[in-house]
Amino acid sequence: MARYTGAVCRLCRREGMKLFLKGAKCFSEKCPIEKRNYAPGQHGKDRKAKIVGYGLQLREKQKAKRIYFTLEKQFRNYFEKAARTKGVTGEKLLQQLETRLDNVVYRMGFATSRRQARQLVRHGHIAVNGKKVNIPSYQVAKGQEVSVREASRKLVMIEGAQEFSSHQPSPNWLGMDRAAMKGIMQEVPRRDEINLPVNEQLIVELYSK
């Protein structure tokens, strides 16, 4: 399956802001955007033109894609499904992205980044309602329980992630039992509960042309 395999810190520099793609590194002085807060490439420092119109809409779409690590076709499918669903299209789009299994694992504190959460899911360390699920894009539904499988609870990666996230509050839409390494999706998150630096309306405008 196709996926981005390049340096993820370049993605943050291209968007001109932290997308928190590398976990703990993003909170340290080693974060490249702290040292080189300009676009990557030979002419990165010279890109000073103001982005407007289509360019602004494109950047918002690229930002959302990179945060959730989806490819263009998959992201487009999310939008088309959101457009067919009753309600605000932009909010429905973000709800689909936010309830992906890899993102829920990240939000529960079992991984320090969505990329790491994706790896945990792909390697079979995560269960939904007690059954192993290894599809990162699996849509978690209201009332479903997401947990770390018994045989995987001593993984250094997971223990480190729990330590890292222990001082951070869990989202209101998730009911957590950190000791048991599990949580339940109590509600589908509302837009004001999705902490994301993205203007989804610009994405809707881009795809609606």
C-alpha cells in the first residue's frame, strides 16, 4: 500500500507550522521548525509571496492530509462521503478523520504520534471490542472499546507513550481506563472538541469547484 516515506519534519516546514508528526521531538529544541522555520528546498527562504485564493485552500487540504497521513484518493473519498451525509460537510469530514482507528489510538495516549499509532495498528497490537484490527483507517463507532492487546502491553513503545501522555487530559469524547490500557468512544466528536489547526471550510470550497 502506498504511503509517504520521506522526512516528516519537512512537511511541517512546508506548512510553516508544527503538525506534531514526530511525537516527543516536536516538543523539544531538536524540532527542525524551531531552527529552520521556512519551506524546505534550495529556495525555501525566498518564498515570501502571500498565499491567497486557491493556494490557501490547497494548503489547508494538504495540512489535513499530512496530519492524518492519508493519500489524495483516500482523502477525496472522505470528502465525498461527508458531502453525502446530512449535516455540515466540513465537520463531517473531520469527524471521519478523527474517528480513524490510528487517530483514536493516538488520542488515547497509546502512541506519541499518529504515525506511531498507525504502526501499532498495522502490527496487530490493537483490538476493537476484544478483536484484533490491523486496519489504520478502520472507523471506530460510538460505544466501541479500543484496547491494547494483552500480549502487547509491555512494549517499550506503548509504555513510553503512556508516560509521555500521562500529564495530558484525554478528549471529552473518549472514556479512558489508562490502567487497563483501554478506552471507549463515548460520542462522535463535535468540531469544538477536535483540536486541529485546520480551516475545513476552505477544503470544502476547494473540492466544490
